[in-house]
Amino acid sequence: MSDMNTLVAVSIAPIASQEELAPQIAEVIRVIRSSHLPNQTYSMFTEIEGPWDEVMAIVKEATQVLTDRGIRTIVNVKADVRPGHSGTMKRKVEKVNRILNEETAK
């Protein structure tokens, strides 16, 4: 499965933490961004795209930023695995925007 393009939406968040969450989440995002895999961060999820093994390794490494410190962590992952495709993260949004723009132009 390592050569299959994978697009994941992942949320990695500490729970039951007495600390401010934003700095901990920033640490998680820093790991994801350092991977050099295509990624985008939104208010509730970060999307990562690449080969299955690389994407899942980054999810694991980003999770360990918190768990290695003994922080209970919730991880939500939604994956779209498409053999023979790449660049789906941007292409999916572009298709929807194109439809919306065509509707607005009418």
C-alpha cells in the first residue's frame, strides 16, 4: 500500500489538559509541516497527502509529540486512498469552486 496516494484529514488533540491547547497543537502542526508532504491546516483538521506509509508515519510522529510527554491524545483520521492519483487535495476543491463560479456567472 506504500505507493498508493493517500489524502487524510487528521485531528490530533490533547484532552484533559490543564494547559492552553494552542501551543500543543502548534507542536503537532510543526511536525506535519516539516514532513514536506502537501498539507493544509484548517480550524478542526489538517489535510496531508502522499504515499500511504509516509502519511501514516507523519500522523504517528505528530501524535507522539504529545503522547511522549504523557498527554492523553485523541486522533481522528479520515482517509481517501486512490491508486494512480496525486494532487487530489487541491483538485477536489478546484472542481467545487469551478462549479460555484459557473453558477455565480449565470
